Amino acid sequence: MPGPSLAPPVEDCIAVHVHHAPLSRADLWIEGHHRAVGAVPGGSVFVYDMRTEPIAQTYESFEFSRFHISRATLDELAFERGIHRLGDLRPVICVPDPVVSQLALLMLHRAVDFGRERDSLFNDGIALAFFAHIARKYAGIAEAPVLDGVLAPWQLHRLSEWVSANLDGPVSIADMAGLVSLSRTHFARMFRRSFGTSPHRWLVSRRVDRAKQLLRGSLPLAAVAAMCGFVDQSHLTKVFTRLEGITPGSWRRQLH
């Protein structure tokens, strides 16, 4: 609803706002200093250091995504990527940023299509891409040289065995990276070089393959979904249909 935002708590973190709908005008106060903002086009990005206690005033309904990232998380990701800490970010006011806008929309569309998911792999991948972009565009930090390489055979074997044994539970990039003694960032890069796809897509494919095995039996679809790590039967149906072009129930009936 239109109106001023509440004064936020002072935190050592940054907030990134991505506006999905345009605004005719807005006003901002950063560290108590007023700044008038003209028209805000859809896709505009605002970046705030939450230690500056930013307050916004809008005059119409709004629609935006908000990313909230602690300084500790930023420092950890910088260490993993082999780059300097980000330091203080300058305020970013109403800047077009198609990269951040697209990342936010990907998360929104994923939530609409599939609802709550047990795995964090999709969002983990978005977070890594988001951090790399913020560091480069708004902190002026160049990426560390990317070292070529693929996962070793023992790493591939350990990942495959562990995932097969844990398909009924949630999986994160941190889980998988820890298995092969890599940071999340280096793991994601080496995984794509090794498998030709992202960890999330690879895991979803493994879950659907397991579902196909179980569908050859007489287990109810809800039980198949639970044993393959899907949130529920509806989640299984949506993912299975997207990959196979047919519902799991119809796929099962074709076997007989």
C-alpha cells in the first residue's frame, strides 16, 4: 500500500530492491537526508546499506522483490571466490539492471510454478550469480582468475552415491560441495564443466529417474513423491510433466 516504510533496524547488511511495476514518483531518506526520486520504471534496482536506515515514501501500490544479505554472508562468499571483501557499497538509486531483475523474476516464476520446494539448489545457484554481479557492478571488484578443471573420478563417484542415498531429503550446494572438499563457488563451476548442466537440473533429473523406477510398481503417487524428495504429489506431477511431457500417472498407465 502507498505510504512511508517503517524505519528499519540498523543492521550490517545490504538490501537490494527490484521493482517489477513502475511508480510515478517516490521519496527517499538515507541517514536522514531527503532525496526525491522521479518516475521509477519497472526493472529498476535500489541498493541500500541498512546501516544508513533508509526510508522510502511511495504514493501508489508497488510490487518489488527484496534481497537481504548480511555482511558476514558477503564476506564468506568473497572468500570463496578469492576476491577482496566488498567494503562499503554506495547507494544505488533507481538504476536499470536487467541481470538482477531477471534473477528476481526467475525466483518468482519458480515459486509460482512449483511452490515450496525441499531443495535449495535452485536458489543457491541464483544467490551465487547474484553475488558475483553485485560485487562486479556495484563494488567494482574484479573476479579472480577462473581455474580450469573438472571433478575428479572419486568426486563424481562420491556425489552420485551420496545423492542416490539421499534422494528422499533436501539437498543444498553446501551439502554437495562439502562432500568433495570444495567451496560452493568452485564446486558449482566444476560441476557444470563435469556434467554439462547445473547441480539443480542434475538433481531433478535424478529424482525423476528414481520416480520412473518406482512407478513400475504399485506404490501410490504420494508415496513415490515422498521417496524421491518431492514436497508432495502435486510437486512430483509438475516436475515430471515438465521433463517428460506427460504426467506420472499417464506414464505408469503406458507401461501396461
